[in-house]
Amino acid sequence: MSRPIILGIVGDSAAGKTTLTKGIAQVLGPENVTVICTDDYHRYDRKQRAEIGITAIHPDCNYLDIMQQHLSLLRRGEPILKPVYSHKTGTFEPPVYVKPSKFVIAEGLLGYSTLAARDSYDVKVYLAPPESLRAKWKVNRDTQKRGYTEEQVLEELKKREPDSEQFIRPQRQWSDIVVTFYPPSDDKDQANGHLNVRLVLRPTIPHPDLIEIINFGNGNSTSAIRLGLDRDMNKPVDVLEVDGHATLEQVNKLEQIICSDMPYLRSVCDRESNPELGKVTGTTGEILQSYPLALTQLLITYHMLKATQIHQVGEPGKVEKLQIVS
């Protein structure tokens, strides 16, 4: 049997990992995807952390050796007995038996923190929203879903900042794609459905040919979809930017460019059969449609399927038989 294709999604707390993961998993089909959270490998529960004076994002607070061992097992197609940490109660629950599907998505705080863990992924994504936006997302999530007050969340952010700087953000260097959702300069409310996205595309994996994007705006730097060259962490990269006000026609053109590289991606590009693509919950609970999010999810899905194709080179016809259920 072919081994699973493993996607890593790493970022700080409330950076948008679960939202991105959920959309990709829905497009690929729940029966094709196993999702795990690497934050389940905490060494201490919430009460113990408070007593010791350590944050959840410090490496010493996590069983990174077990995490990397489990990722290696999943890559070989073998099941694991995964620990379970409840973010709602701050305590541990009984472990669960996890058998890998065709695709595995591992999302969490410290997924790229060891070499052995990094070697387990086929595609590595890092989420890097502006800190002001991440703080707003964390306050909204933790007050609405985890029982914290706004003051407690802000105090926790302040306490975690040194560890975020030292242990979370440096993981950006190991990613293939850096995803930054950010508000337009004229959007004071920072509405999720209108966020722009900046995608740093490193030459560590084969990206689709996006050169046609340059013609979208006839060289106009104010075009809603832009492709350019830049440097990230002192290394040359391509940068794809999509504004929240991009039109459906513009988005469809970019989607077709991505999908044209692999015929079996066309079903993913069909919006009618993939209504969850780009859906995000607003700050007041309403469901919004974000084209930048949809394109980000589609591009990452492309890379997961491309990794399948690369892995199965020499097995004619096998990739085309992959069943993607929307």
C-alpha cells in the first residue's frame, strides 16, 4: 500500500490553523483525511503548568520525542495511540487509536521543532497573521469557547510572548508556504471575509505555474491578484497576494490556473460541489465567504495531490484512481 501524504500546519495559538485545516479536509473528503493536533502531546495539564510556571508553547512542556515518533509511524502508514488534551478543561482525556488515511493533516504549535518531525511531512505550511489580528482572534475564541475572560487571555498572551518569539516564530524557516491573512488598510473592523492573503512560496516544493497572473492587472500593482519576487528570512521566494475584494471572475481565473496542472483537481475547483471552500466564521458567529481563504485551501490541496503524484511516480494510472469526495 502507498504511504499517507502528510501535511503540516504550524502557527501560534489562534493563528487560524483549525480553520485552514477544516476546509482542506472537507474538500478532500473526511473519509480520506486523518487530522491530528500536535498540541495533544503536552507534558503537563493547565493546573500543573501554572504551578511550575511554564507555558504550553515551551518545548519542555511537550513530549516532542513521542510526537516525532508518532509522525514517523503515521508516515509509514502505521497506527498510533495518540494522547488527547482538552483545551476546554485543561486536562488530559483517554488516548485514542488513530489509523492514518490517504492524507494526514497535523496541525499545532511545535510541529516543526525537531528534524525528525520535519522529515515526516510532505508539505509544510506556516501561518503568520499580524500579531494584532491574532490577539483579536485569540480573545474571541478563548472567551467564547474556552471560558476565559478577555483580561485573562491578554495576560496569557503577554506571558507567552517570550516563548512565541523563541520557539514558535523561528519555525517559519522550515515551511514550504507561509500564509499571512491581514486586513486591508481601510478595514478597521478587520472582518474575516474581507481579509487579504499573502502567500510566500518557497522553491522547496514544485508550485503550479502562476506566471499568467502577471497579466491579470496588466502590470498594475493595485490589481486584486498579484505575483512577485521577494526575500523571506534572507532567501528568495515567490509571493502571491490576493485581496479580499477580488472578484469572483478574477478568483475563478486563478483557480483554473492552479487546477489546469492536474486534471483530477477540476472537481475540487467546482464551487457547486465544494460549497465549504473558503467558508469562515465571523466574529459574531455568521458564516462568511473568503476568496483568499478558498484560494489558499485550494493551493495547499494542490500540493497534497501533487505530493501523491510525485510519491507514486512509476505506478501509471494510480493517481488518477484517487477518489476525492466533496
